Amino acid sequence: MRKLSLTLLLLISTTIYCQAQATQMADEMRSNGKIYVVVAVLATIFAGILIYLVMLDRKITRLEKQRK
Amino acid sequence: MRNWWWKIVCIVLLGYTVVGGLLMPVPRLDILNETIRNLYFHVPMWFTMLVLYGCAFVYSIKYLRSNDLKDDLYAVQLTNTGIFFSILGMATGMEWAQFTWGAAWSNDPKQLGTAMSMLIYFAYLILRSGIKDEEKRAKISAVYNVFAFAMMIPLIFILPRMVDSLHPGNGGNPAFKQYDLDSNMRMVFYPAVAGWIGLGLWIASLKIRTALLNHEEEQMEFDFEK
């Protein structure tokens, strides 16, 4: 009985330990100073601007084709 | 999209600049700290401006030789985009200076020279808007643009280097030497410069094509009225 409870305790504590470990390591977006979040935000804005440019480019190309 | 390949190169390079520019290792310097990363964004603004003004200068000379209004249109739109990048460069430079030199404006020789060349280019646009006749406007502004470019080079790139300045590369202060641009930074800096110049040319090309469409439309109305 004592052995069993000890094993159980060990098991539970290991799982808790592992869980704590897992939450800490969640992912890079949440780690060290959260610089990756800033990178993501900048990349989003940049992608938006580039998509806008590409759409504008295609619109002008279409107008040029209509003219001919 | 016309001639799409260089636009894709530009997108890839700038994507790399944004991500690599923030995450790649940089030298640890006092005062500058992490702001050294601004080098990938602030300095290419000026290089892009220089390339755009250079192209505008070429087209102004071409106009004076050919008298083709299309060359004038190219010169104006390239200058417009160049002015846009110079404003971005000035704004980012002032933000950077506020937190490293202690003040946004410290009458640094390079700041003053740049401000003067910006005023010269603003005057170019004002000069154009003041002349009604198309041919006269094109000719006078082409001559002015040649002088503006010839003034911009010494104001930004020669005079500030002959006196003491806070900018690197001035007053016997070496630019792009190991101390402010190590091999890690070069790996981001050169692609960044190429990418930003590409973006500037892309925006300019869109403005030129829109203006050409307008120009053709006016031409057609003019022929119709005849």
C-alpha cells in the first residue's frame, strides 16, 4: 500500500512537473521579451503594404490593356 | 503585373530585412544598443532617394535633348517618389536621434545639408505648379532639376564629411568600417538596401504608369477637339 501511494505520488508529481515545464516552454511567441510578436506585427503590416502594391499594379496593368 | 520578377525579388529581400533585421545578431554598442538595427531601415531610405533622384536627373537631361513630354513625366514622378523617401528618411533619422543623440534636431551638418536639399526639391514642385504652359513648365523644371541634383550631392554627401558630425563617416569618422558594420550586419544591410531601392522603383513605376494613362487620355481628348 505504501509502495503504491509512493509510486502514485511520484507519478503525479512528475506529471505536474512536466506540465509546468510545458507551460513555460509554450512557444517562441511567448518567450524572452516577446520580440517575435513585434516581428509578427511588422511582417503583417509589411505584407499588407505589399499586397496593396501588387493589387494596384494589377489594376494599372488592366487599365493599360483596356486602353490598347 | 508587368516584369514581375524583380518585384518578387524585392518582396523576398524586404521580408528578409524585416525578420532578419529584428532577429539577427548585432554588435553590442554603448548608447546605440538595439537601435543599431535602424541602420537597415533608416539608411536605405536615403539610398533609395539617391537612386530615384539620379533617375529623375537622367530623365530631365533626356527631356532637354528630346523635348518629349513623356520624359518630363518620368522625371516628375521619380522626383515625387524620391521626396517621399527623403521625408521618411528624415522622420526616421529624427526619431533615432531623439533617443541616441539626445535631441531630434541638433543642427548636425548632415541634418542641415539634408534639410537644404529637401527644400530645394520642394521648390521644384512649387516651381512646376506655378507654370501653366506645359512645354515651358517641362523645360524650366528640367533645367532646375539638373541643378537640384548637382546641389544635392555636395550638400548631403560631400560637405558634411568635411566637418565634424555626429553621423558616421564624417569628420574623419570612418563609415561602414568594422566598428559600425560587422559581417553579421552586412548580411542584412546589403539585401535591405537592394530591397528598399527596388520598392522605391516599384512605387515610382506605378506612379509613372498612372500618369502616362492620364497623359494619353488628355492627348486623346486634345486630338478629338481638333
